[in-house]
Amino acid sequence: MDSREIARRLQTVCAIHVTPFDDATGAIRWDLLDANIDHLLAAGVSVIVTCGNTGEFYALTLEEARAVTAHVARRVDGRALVVAGVGYAVPTAIALAHSAADAGADCVMIHQPIHPYVTEDGFVRYCERILDGAGLSAVLYFKDPALGDGVLERLAEHERLAGVKYAINDLPRFAAAVRRVPAERGLSWVCGTAEKWAPFFFAAGATGFTSGLVNVAPDKSLAMLAALQAGDSAAVWRLWQEVVPFENLRAKYDNGNNVVVVKEAMRAAGLDGGVTREPVAPLGERDRAEVARIVATWRGQPS
């Protein structure tokens, strides 16, 4: 699948699935992962991102990351686009990309480097080497505000780059970045900060958004997409009001709550996302109660 086709298919909800861990042992619960993927597919999700941040990529060993990607690709079996997160050192990212390709993934997502010292030329070279060596088209996860958007203009020239997951909540900056890259390049611009920010990013040029909420309430995520695509502003803002309390709770503690709120909400909704791994701790009592209240409200139950 070439990068143009990947870009076209990214114009949707990009579901970042959770990785369920056992409460007692911390091991991956493959049965719960299957249930999570089946839930997303049954809801009509058409892009599944494995080894994303909501999947706790950096809490996985490299062997586990390979295994999760392979397991998800087998479970999806062509029913959705599978995007596999890769990262760490350049050779490691390329090796993970090759494993993903062998497993049947359609595309990779290049995680933001975790190195504490990053220069713009170095970042461009990091991404170019992975794009050159991955063997698959790629989405770039861009979330470091210290990097200038000129790096995206440079990387857009690479034929394997299909899209940018833009996760800096600076809308004038994002709008300018979209317009710096020639439209004929055909990149897909994806809002990387979920439903809370999707309406604003769509107004500035995004055509898709990532979601962790989709693990809990895919109907809300897909309804927001449909409303955004139809230009139905009344529906957009009604849905936005429903999901903002959830997204605000995820953003607590400098986004430390990001994954654990999703998993707790799954539990409250009768699903099972397992527990999180360190360095994420279980939710405190007050936050757990707020999750339960939000999910009950969505389900039309007394809160």
C-alpha cells in the first residue's frame, strides 16, 4: 500500500488501543487484547494503532512490542488499517518496523524521540533514516514544541511519509504548518490530541484524529468524526461537551492520567483493559469516582 493510499485511509478516527496487563503478574493479557480489538472492529473503526502511547509502548519490552503488533495484525486480519508504533534508537526503530511489516502491519508510526537532547537537523536525520529503512509508509508523531515546523516541511518531501500526527495544541501554529506543505503532496494531517481538540484542528486543516476514548465509547468518537465531516456544528459541540470532562480528567497530572483513566472507564463500562504498568499508578479514589460518574452519564444512568 503506497503512502497516498495510507494518507487517504488516515482521514478517520485513529484508534489507539490499550495493552491490558494482568493485575497480579503484570503480564500481557492476550485474551483481553483480543476483546479490545474485537470491540473496536465491531464498532466500525477502520484504523487501529498498535504500540501507541495509550498502548503504553514505552512500558513494553522490545520483544513484547513485536508480539503485540503481530498479535493485533493477526486479529485484525485486513479488516482495518494497522499502524504500528516504532521508536527508540534508529536501528531499533527500523528493526521494529521490519517485524511489523513481516507481521502484516500496513504502516508505522514514528514515535517522538525520547532522547533528552534533540536538534532540528538531528530530528530530521532520525526520521529520514527510519523512513529510508522501515520498508513501510509512515506517520510521524510530532509533539515536541521546541522543534520548529520547518522540520515537517523538510520531511514531507520523503515519498514514504503518509501523514503527521500533530500533538501540539497551538492552532495558529498547526494551521501555518499545514499550509507550509504543498497540498499536492497529499499528506494526511491528524489531530494527535483526541476529541477535545479535534473540532479546532479540523477547522485548521486536520482530516482525522486519534482517540483513546474509542476504547470505551467508540460510538461517541465515530459520531464526532461524522459530524465534523458533515459540517454539523450542533452535533460536534454537543458531543464535545459530553467528552470534555473525560478528556480533562485524562489530562490531569501533566497527562499522567492519560491511560489509566481510559482503562478505568473501560472497567466502569463493563469492559476490561487490565491495569497499567509503572510509571503509571492506579487512580486515586476521587478520580475513580469521577470516571464512574462520567461513564454513568454516558449510559443514561443516575450518577
